[in-house]
Amino acid sequence: MPAPTRLLAAAVSAAACLGVTAVPAHATSQSDAVVSRGVTIPAFYNPPATLPAADGTLIRSEPLHLALSLPGLDGPLPGTATRLMYKSTDSAGRPMAVTGAYIEPSARWTGSGARPLVVVAPGTMGQGDQCAASLGLEHPLSVNSQTLSVGYEDLAVYRLLARGIAVVVTDYTGLGATDRLHTYVNRIDEAHAVLDAVRAARSLDTASLTAGSRVALYGYSQGGGATAAAAELQPAYAPDVTLAGTYSGAPPADLVAVTKAIDGSDLAGALGWSVNGFLESDPALAPIADAHLNATGRAALKDLSTMCVGDALLAYNSAKSTAWTTDGRSLSDIIRSEPALKAFLADQRIGALAPASPVRVATGTADDLVPHAQARALAVAWCAKGVDVTYKPVILPGLGRSILNHVTPLLTDQGDAISWLTDRLKDRPVTSNCALLPFMP
């Protein structure tokens, strides 16, 4: 069995052990429903024609069934979920609708003060609307003959809920919301979606949050980039959202380095999501894509635009971008030769601004998918700006496949990351280890 297939089989087995049933996607009678790879997206995810003016305004909400839920004396365990749609602003200054979910925990908060809130920014889920993390809470394993989606972020969500911490999960721009394509790894779109999720959660009548509720951010991989960008943009974009701490695991801070690393890797399909997202964010880049993509490349981008991670691992494992271009050059080579692309990616670089609150940057030393060196460089850049940084190199041996080198630190470090965030939410002091960073891998 190939390594990607073994990985997916392990994920499916893990879900089954948790009592989760594979849910075949099926159509409904909704006349306005969007169907993505055979999965009918609930009409809730169709944004209205007119959006509210204020960022973070709740557009609509409805109860959300958690697939793994048990009855309890104080309500369902681990909590009561609500599906959300809220207003945000994209990188071009345009209003956008973002979906997600809020979960009110049944467990009691044992710290002082009001119940706190953590925004979970999901790692890479894909680009099809059926891949949205909020849908993953309802169907942790969704599979049919066209797509395979695993809600792997559910584990972090449930671990936070068990500590009595309220959780809001964002689906990001265009992932779930059916009016636009997901702008994968666009730092501004992601940061705004994360910060506005806090505002939306606070406005829910069913939430126990108060003005005194402390707020923290959790994210790994794409989510690590989203929380890192949110921590940087918070002082200017959301001064009303005071952050107690931010966990940024394996952040793709330098997309030039990440683009080169994922080309030909287990998750080469992320190249297509990236290019699709760049073109959605800045249509002025379209002539460059038209000039360099051949028919195979254009077909791959269209195919990937509706795929989830499971689909891409199976269909585009080890794909090389040289097969997608008119002259056989890689996407990295084309980026270096096109000033407009270089400028676009330079604007996506995380680390130019200084977060105003403590951050924990974790990166696997063997991670060659979202390269360790560029994640470490983010910690170095923030330390140089006087940011309160806790840098954590997750020292592990190489495991032979890039996807395993990338995913394993998520699992081995997750408990420590959540404990670090919990300490910040309990207002415990934190000491930066920037002085030691030069001596750490």
C-alpha cells in the first residue's frame, strides 16, 4: 500500500475508533444548493446578496450537530455547537461572508474570570466547499466516489472544550461559503477571518462569553500561518480583540520557500490551491498564468479547485509543476522570473509586523513540506522586533515521507501547545526564550 494511502487508511481507522461513521455524500431537494464533487453544500452556506457593514457582524446562525456527542447532566458532551456566518473584509477591501462554528463547552472553566475563547484556524483542508472545517465537525469522515474529507482538526477542538474553553472555528474565505473560491494561504484574508470570528462568537446570544473573556488563537500549518498573520494584524485591524496568546505551528511564513518545497511532494496538490487562490485574490495575475500554464496545468488547477486533502494526496501525490507549464519550468522558476508574482508573494510574507501579544512558534526540525528553516526564521524575525516569543523546535527524525514529517509534530506537540495557550488564558506569566534561539535548531 503506498504511503499516502496508508496515511489515509490510518485517519479513517482513527475516526472509526472514535465512533465516527463514514458519511456518504448525497443530494437533497434544495433547489438553490451547490454541489461539490457529489456533496450537496447546505443552503446555509450560500451568502446573501447584501452583507452588513461592520466586520464580525453575525449574518446568520443555526444549531450544528456534533458527530461525536454524548448526553450529559449539564448538556451534551463536549458541548453545544452553532453554525455561523459572519461578515469580514478580504485583502482587496471587499466585504465577504465567512462561515464557521462556535462550540459552547459543557465542562466548567477552572481558571479565574469569565470563560475564555480560542479561535481554531484549521490546517489545510482543501479548496472544495465540502472540505470546510465546520462541516467536518458534523461529518468527521465524509466520503463518496468523488471526494474524501477528514475533519482532523476536531481533535484539537475537543481537547480545548474538555478544559472548559469555548471554541470558534473559522472556515476562512470561500471554504464553505459558496460565493467565491477559497483564497488558500492569503495571509490577510485568513487573518481577518480569524479575528472577525471572535467578534461573531461574542455576539451569539447562546454563548457564555463576556467582555472579560480572554482570547487566544490556535493553528497549525495553514492554520499556523493564519494565526501568525492574525497576531500581526490584530493591533491595526481588530484593536477591540485583545489576544492573550497565539500558537502558530508550522507556519507557511515564506510562500516562496514553501512553494519550492511542496513541488513534487506528497501534497503537491497544494500548488494548485495556491495558484487558484492567488488568481482569486488578484485577477491581474491571470495573464501570467495564461502565458505559462499548459492544458495539463489548467486542467489540474480546475480539478484541484474542488478537492479536499484526501483527494489531493491520492490524485496528485508527487506531481511536479514542470508538467503543468508551457516550457517545462517549475512554478518556482516562473515566480523568480515574473516581477508581479514576486511582488505578490513578498506581500504575503509573514514576519514584517510585530504581534502585540505572546506567541508560541513550533516547527518540526525534520519538516520538509512546510520547511523548518522558514518557520524558524519567523521566530527570529519576531524576536528581533522585541516580540514575546516562545520558540519550540519539535525534534524528530525524518520519517521518509514529507507528509509524515509535517503532520507528526502536530500530534506530538499538540498537548504542549494547548497547555501553553491555557496558561495564557489563565493569565500566568510567560518568559520569552528569544535569547536561547541562536542555540536551538
